[in-house]
Amino acid sequence: MNYLSTRDKSLNFNFKDIFLRGLAPDGGLFLPSEIRHYNKSELENLSKLSYSDLAVEILLNFCSDNLSKDELRSLIQDAYKNFEDKEVVRIKKIGNINLLELYHGPTLAFKDIAMQVIGNMYDQLKVAEKKTVNVVVATSGDTGSAAISALNNRKNINLFVLHPHNKISNVQRKIMTTIGSNNIFNIAIEGSFDDCQRIVKDLFNENDFREKINMSGVNSINWARIICQIVYYFYTYFYIGKEKISFSVPTGNFGDVYAGYVAKKMGLPIDKLIVATNENDILQRVINTGEYKPDKVKPSLSPSMDIQVSSNFERLLFYILNEDDQKVASLMKNLKDKGSFKLNKEEINEIKKDFKAEKISDNETLSIIKEVYDKEKFIIDPHTATAFGAINKIEDLKDTVALGTAHPYKFLETVKKATGKKVEAPHQLEKFMEKDEKFDIVENNNEKIKKYILNKIQ
């Protein structure tokens, strides 16, 4: 399998290359040169597999040049051995909506499902055998803790996690900042998640610095994150066993819902992919109007979605624009130079074949959490609530799945405000709550971050 860039189809990398690099040399995002399409009989065979065996089959399509089937099976089984459910995810009916619970890993968020696999891939691919790898990642709340859990105490790997200072929940922060291992460094940036993400991208694009520190990344710009998330779309579709299923996905960076798009390209007969946003609604605006214009980030009750620059949307653009890498590069240049770009009517209609989008306000989020609890005696977190809300705003959907992206305890203040109920700490998180935190507050400045990293590794 060869990999190209969304901005340059002539590039040719293997999986190990793109796994370590994360971002393409031209600033674009990596994509496979081809995507396998399963026929009906192949889908039937896949439907009989356990979650872990299904993950092996799906991932093998994208990394067989560097990982054998046996190696992949071993690292996937090891990645999921400590999840609460042997099938990794749980699916239950809440009213007329199927809830896909993705938060039964070590840090109680959907990010664990990919990150635990990625942690094992670093070892299996031996990328840090001869030289220490420095992983730099931006988080809007859950990616950081999942990365820390996956890379904690790994040999020859350091992890630098950038989070927006005072803009994630207290529980999210504590899970990250109480690990205390010598290879983990938490950096609170005086800015938004978009600032954190911009810094990480800028550092990747500085070739001298990237090579000097042997830099790698585990944000959803890393293709390995996407392929791990494809699996639960297949598993859920097979589990429910209905013909036309739509998935509602709380999303800010477009990675999780984009994984559903790849699943559909692979032949999974998904009806619609519903993009659920909070008031940081850039994705809802671009899908409905064609204008991609980042606004100022608005703090919300669903902080992991407080994002105005949705990186993975560039991957969708590549296909919407008929794989025209030069046009993608031109639009991304407009975004950088002019602050926006605009899609034409034909391109908007192409997106709408697969996607719908709805915005859910903070007040609506609280109402949804309360309503689900009052009717079903079940508590959902504020991000999952946006997925429920988006489903309720769209007519003519048959069978729907809402992605449950985080355990409600991680947002206990919001849940208590909505329901009056206090969420008990799940056993995975009890150990984090009383420990001392360890993080450094750093100015929103590339040079300051570079200096911080260099000081820690030298």
C-alpha cells in the first residue's frame, strides 16, 4: 500500500513512513493510493468476526507492507485486553436511538480505541529502536489522556501533550496531569485548542526541527488513528443488522466521522453520516453553505468539540474535488492567506450525498441530557448529547446510531447541572482524582514550545 498527500499525488510513502511522520512534507494529509471495496459476500464473512478479529482484517488493508497478519493480531489483542468489554464497544437502545458506547477503555473516551493500538504499533514497527521518538500532540480534552495511557513508560519515546489552559474539564485535565511518568510532559497553552493544533502542525512543517527531535504525532491527522476508528462502524452495522443505518457523530476535528466516510467507501452500506457540532459550527456551515471560514473559538459545555479548524476535512476535500491535489493545495493556501475558502454548488451537493450536519447549542445540550435521563434513567455526556440532538433535528432517518464518545463522569459538573445527579467515579478514574498534578503553563508561541521541548530532551 502506497500513500500520497492530499496536496501532492506524486508522493509515495509506506505505512511505517506515514505512521511516524503524521503530516505530509507539503503540509497535506496522507491518504492511501487505493481503498479496498468489499462486495456483499465479503461483508457477510466479516460480519461473523469478533471485534478484534474484524480490526485485524480492516487494518491489514492499510499496513500489510510493514505488519504481518500475526503481528497485527497480537498487538490488537494486547491493546484491547484491559477494556471493560471483550468486544471493546457496547451497543444499547436508548429510546429509539442505538447508542454506540466507545468509552470502555482505560481513559473512558473513544480515543482509547485507536490510541492503545497505536501505542503498540510504535513498539512493533521498531520506530524508536535506534533513536528516541518525541511524540507531540494537541488535545481538546481526551486525545491527550488516551495518548498518555498508550505511551506511558514506553522505551525511547517521549510524549509532549499541548492542551488549552483552563479550557478542558477538570477531570479531563487530571487524567492527563497525574500520571507523572518521566517520559510524559504536559503543556498548558495560553490559548485555544486551535492554537495547540496550529503549533503542532507548524512544528511538523519545520523539517529541521522535526528531524532534530525525531518528531512523531498521534492526532487524528495520523492515518493510523482513522483506520482504527473505521472498525467500529463495521462492527455496529453488523451488530444491528438493518439495511439503512445512519451514524450521528459529535465532531470537531472531523476525524471520527471521516472514519465513517472511509467505511462507506469500503463498501459498508451506510445511509447518512450526521455531523453534530456545538456552537463552534464550522463543519455545519461548510456542509450546508460551502463556506469554510474559521471563527473565534467559543467555550462550550462540550469542550472537546471547541474547534474551528477541522483538519481532517482536507481528506474529504480530496475526494469531493475528484482527487485534484492541486485544487486542494490551492484551497488550503486560500485558507492560510485569506482566512477562508468557498466550495461551489456541485461540490456542496457531492458532500450532501453522504453527510448531514446540525448545530446543538449549550442550552439544547443540557435539555437533551435531562430528557434522556428523565425518560430512560440513563446519563449521557454533553458530546454524546449533541449526537442525540442532531438525530432529533433530522427527518426521514430510519435506523440511527449515536456515537457515545466519553463517559459522563468526565463532565460531571455539566451532568449535575442538567440532571441534579452526581455521577459516581468509575473505578478506572478513582486513582487519578487525588493525585498531585504536574503540568507547565507556556505562552502561545512556537519558539517557546520548541525551547521547552529541547530543554526536556537534552
